Amino acid sequence: MAGGRTILVTGVSRDLGRTFARTLAADPDVDRVVGIDAVPPRGDIGDVTFVRADIRNPVIAKIIDREEIDTVVHMSVIATPGTAGGRGTMKELNVIGTMQLLAACQKSERVRQLVVKSTTTLYGASNRDPAMFTEDMEPRRPARSGYAKDVSEVEGYVRGFARRRPDVTVTMLRCANVIGPRVVSPLTSYLRLPVIPTVLGFDPRLQFLHETDLNRVLRHAALHPVEGTFNIAGDGTLALSQALRRLQRPGVPLPGIAFGGLGSALRSARVADLSPELLAFLTFGRGVDTTRMRRQLGFEPQYTTAEAFGEFASTLVPTGGRAERVLAAVAERLPEPDDDRTLPSSAPRLTLAGGSDG
């Protein structure tokens, strides 16, 4: 697909979507970029044409037709209920929004390409996982709720669309956890805690994708159409214990039941959102194979997992060596548990360790 490209990007109110749309609009191979979201983006969007609209509304079909869109990049599948206004709204945005967008693409005679930003969270995290997930593998424990279930449903609808419109090139990018100085996500909020709670007896393997490489792979997929589903991640893995040493932040090992109680308290205090998916990831970790990314998609990340994490860590102020003072300050910010079942008596009485720089 050469020149004359008019590309629609969803989710441009968030920083990653806004940055990508702005970068894409500056590309000489792209004629025009239309950014869409329910609320206006904050900050400069360059030459992007912004259209305020909710993709859950069928009006999206009229926008695609009016703007003569030939390529759609879908970045509106979100992981944090808080930013969406609650879990119910989050599911509507993720699933119903995707359904409406795909219905609009199906009606359009001009649309010839669809790129969907998905996530490796789809694979879940459990003690039954393989060393590395390939794109053809299923999660060992299918998601029953939350973000992971949303992603599974979204991917199912995208596959159905691909069957109905074989003339459209559909590229699914299953991205590892995106990290970088400007990224705000459940995982980066956890890593920004001045004291990092960990699950006693576990040292999970982590994989990251630098925010710059996310931008690059989306652009690559949009401008070099390749059909298929691809794991996207930086080379290598990093153990959580190694990550904590690089952050120079104290870790506090907690029994699994206490870690779950801590997650609830941190959510209540709006300090960090330790979702069930993230709790499982921080217990068992996850690794994905990226062979297909290189051989078929033709993409090579600039940052390894360790390098991506290193840049993120370099932007944070170390809190190591001040653990007791930090714990005391953080404990004051958290609500008291409703009863003694939140943490077992044997657990370290952080009543709860954690905190955030906002």
C-alpha cells in the first residue's frame, strides 16, 4: 500500500496515543492523520486532525466515511478502570467500543488496513505457563474477568472481522508492558512506590517494551502492512529482584494473601491499581517469544528489556536506605483495614507498604 494514506488513530487523549498520532502525521508517507477520542488530548498533537467522538457510538462509521479513512490504528483498549470511570465503563470502552469500530470498518469500502494494539496480558500468568509464549499458544488459565478478559474478547472480534473482510490487512500487536519516563500504567505506578511489596517466595521474570519502540512498531505496522498476530517486546527478561536493585528501592516480601490485601488497600487509597492480572504477573511473571516479530513483521526494537527498564529507573529518585521512614510515611496515607482478615498476623505490619509520587 503506497502513498496517499489517511489514517485514523483511536485513543489520542492518552499520552501514548497522542504521541504516536503526532509522529505519524509528520511522516512524509502519510497524507493525513485523524485522531479520535471522547475527550480532547492534552498537549500538542501537531498536524493531527482531532475529532471528538466516542467509538461506542455508531457515529464512528460516518467519521470513517467522511474523512475517507483507509487505515485504522486502534489504541483504545485500556487497562485502568480509574481512568475510564470504573470497571463497567472500562469494559464498555474496550469491548463495545471495539465492536462499533469494527462494524464501521466493515461497512467502509475504503478501509484496507487495521492495526490493533493488544497486549501480552492476554496470556495471563500462572505456575503452569511455558518458558515463552508463542502467538499460537492459549493462556493456561483463561481470564474470567477484568482487563485480560476484555482483551480476549477484543481479539476474538478482530479475528471475526478479518474473516468477514479478507480484503483488509489485519495486524494484531501483542505488546509487552510498555515502560518509559512518561508512561503511567498500573505497572509503572507499582514500580514508582517508594517501597515495593513483593510476593514472598517468588521472583518473576518481567519483559518490557520501551515507549519509543511502541511508537516505532505501530508506525511500522501501519506503513508496512503484514497480516498476522505478533508478540512485541524488547530482548531478554529481567527478574523483579534485579529491577528493585536498579531502582534502589526497598522491597518488602509479603505472603500471597497479604499481597492481595495490600492491593485492595492501595486501590482504595488511589495510590496504585494492583489488579488481579498484575498480581498474577508479579507472582509468576511472563515471557513471550518474539521470533515472528523479526522474521515476519520485520521489526527490531531499539531497546532491550533491561535498557528500557534502565531508562525508566534513571528518572526516579532512589528511596533505598530510608525504608523505615518511608514505610511510616506511607502507612499514614493508607486506610486502616476493615478487619483483621486483610492481613494475617504473621505479615509485616506495613498496614500496608506502598506509596506514590502521584
